[in-house]
Amino acid sequence: FERFPELIKEAAREAGGVAQVAAGVPAMCDGVTQGQPGMELSLFSRDVIALSAAVGLSHNMFDAAVFLGVCDKIVPGLVIAALSFGHLPAIFVPAGPMPSGLPNDEKARIRQLYAEGKVDRDELLEAESKSYHGPGTCTFYGTANSNQMLMEIMGLHLPGASFINPNTPLRDALTAEATKRALSITALGNAYTPAGEVIDERAVVNGVVGLHATGGSTNHAMHLVAMAAAAGIDLTWDDLSELSDVVPLMARIYPNGLADVNHFHAAGGMGFLISELLDAGLLHGDVTTVWGQGLDLYRQEPRLGDDGGVTWQPAATTSHDEAVLAPVAKAFSPNGGLKVLDGDLGRAVIKVSAVKPERHVIEAPAVIFHSQDDLMAAFKAGELEKDFVAVVRFQGPQAIGMPELHKLTPPLGVLQDRGFKVALVTDGRMSGASGKVPAAIH
């Protein structure tokens, strides 16, 4: 986003407006804080972001707001802030994913080798540098890219804006177009579109449907609930479960497959996905969006015009790669990517789309840990060479803030690859990138 403020200011001036750009919200990269004490602040940061953005909006001098949100807690926090000032139009502007680098499965392989002590830190960092090699979101389908999907399918992005790479003429043109659009939907004109009218019950249901259809992040079992609550809507896990039963899985993006979000976009992306779900009667089409009335407006994809501006053309009507993005009629599964589990311990969420069918049922003795460090120590001591269900306790929000436990994926993945039956049960969270090992979380 380093270049975006000047792009936004210039576009606003051209449209006859003035843009005030805030310095930004306090946020962290969950990937950097995995396994660190700072991860205990991660979930709390969402609400800090919401409050921080609301402080900026409280000056009561703005006609609209443009939100630059990408990563895990930032977009949900900004949505909550936008709905706190729901009388203002709000448009979300994505950064786009970085170009594809080291394949995600190869990155995971190196991490497992590092966990086993078979490669050193220099080799690990070399792989990480090849994976995260430029500006933009991580290319796997974790929470950051799930955020972008949600903003588009809920009508807060411009059509087709989610997955255009950074530092490209089209990305810059979309940023300028979003700014101009924000100025055109204020209360000063005839197309007034406040955020509170965009995010209604239909938009929230559309978000859940998109999450299931793409196998999105388990973190949104919390974030979508909080975003809906900010709009005065009571979304429950029962709702998530019922929708999962009727929404098919249409995408295979890592960790649900080997492709990344650039491959998803090339296969037809959001325009194809939305068109298919609308035609199947699985999305509410009668919604208000920042681009106008009706989700049919999102059956389009952007192109760079001869004048350097944005033009739109109809989205693909067939998938360009059905191994990555399938039509509803050929879906990878008749059910959605997330599943709510009920049992003696309570309720949990699992990203079933990332778990191979042969691992859908795991029966093994429980091994109890009071922290992820205890599990790591047992792995390094060779105490886990067996079938087991790891129960990691005291990770919930009232204990230590409900951190993500993605650091456990490499050692548990190693044991699974050695032929052991392995699963995880925890009151903590897992990264949106997690999924190789069956994990009942939250």
C-alpha cells in the first residue's frame, strides 16, 4: 500500500474531492508472530484496529471512506469500524496477491524438514524468501485472501478487484476508480450508498456462502460473526453449519489443493464463482453494492482501457482450469469447506476441505498438552512416534488470547507423513493456511 495514498489523493482531486489519508492502524503479520508471545495479541488486534479506525472517522468531516485492508485481522476490524459509521459510504481497496513464487507445497516440505532438523535455518530462510518475494498478499488461500473474496462477494470491492497483482497498471487504475466511486456515492449526490445498507442479512449470507464454496479460512467462523454483529445481525455457528450442508466446494486453492490464488484468478476468479453461485440460486442477487444495485454487476472482470482507465467485460462462463475452479455441476464436494462439529467437549470448527477423505475419522489415544511449546518439546524428544490426538489446552480467549497454533503444523505433518494417525483438538485457533492435519479448533 506504500504507493496508494498518492494514487488516492490524485484520483480524488481529479473527481473534485479531497482525500485525507490516515497513517494506518496498528496491526501485525500473523505469519511472523506464529509461535511467538506476540501471537497472543493477534485476535485482540482486530478490535484495536476497529477502534482505531473509528477514532479517525469520528472527526465527523468525511463524506465517504476508502479502506485499505489486506491481512487477517485488518479487514474484519475495518469492516467493524465502517459499520460503526454505517451512514458513510465505504469502499474497500485490496492490494492484490504477490506473483506466484515457490509453490506452497514445496514451502511446507521445507518447513517439515526444518522441524525434523534435516535442513538448517539458512535453507529455511531461502525457501521463505522465495515464497514471500514481493509486495502483496501471501498467495495461499488463508485469512488474508479469504478477506478479499468476502469483500467482493459482499459488495464492498469493485467487481473483479480482489486478485489483481500489485504494482500493475490495472491495479493502480482500480485504486483510482474506487476512489472516484466513493466520491460518487456520498449523500451529496443521487447515488447515496451508505455502508449500513450494503452489509445487510443478504450480504452476510452471501459472505458465508462464498467462504464455504472456496474453502476459506476457519478464522471467519469468528470474524464474520463479529462483522455481522457490528451490522446488528445475529450470525451463529448453526447458520454456518446449515449453509455448509447445501453449498458445494468449488475451489482447490492451497491448503485445499496445490494451486494458489493467482491460479484461481486465472481460472476465472471471482466473476466465474459469483456467476455460478447466482445461477445455482445459492447467492442473494437482490443486494446493494458499492457498484450499484444487484450482484449481477459482479459477473464482470476488469480490463485496462486504452486511456489507462478501467473497463469491464463479462466474466468467463466456463472455468479455464476445472482442477482449480470447478462449476457447481462438477464441484469437488457437495458440501462446503468448513464444518461445525458437536461432541462431548463442546463445539468446534474444522476445515474439512483441506483434509484428505482417509483422514476424516481419527480414533487414537489423547495426549494432553498445556501449551504448544510442550507439544514441540515432546516431538523433538521423540515421544510422539505413535497414533494420537493432541489436545492443546488453555489457548482460549480468556486464557492467553486465543493464538493461532500454526507452528504445530510442520511437526504434526511430519508424524502424519510417517504413517501415524494424528489429529489436533484445541480451544485455540489455527492459521487460515492450516489444514493438512485434522484440527478441531475454536
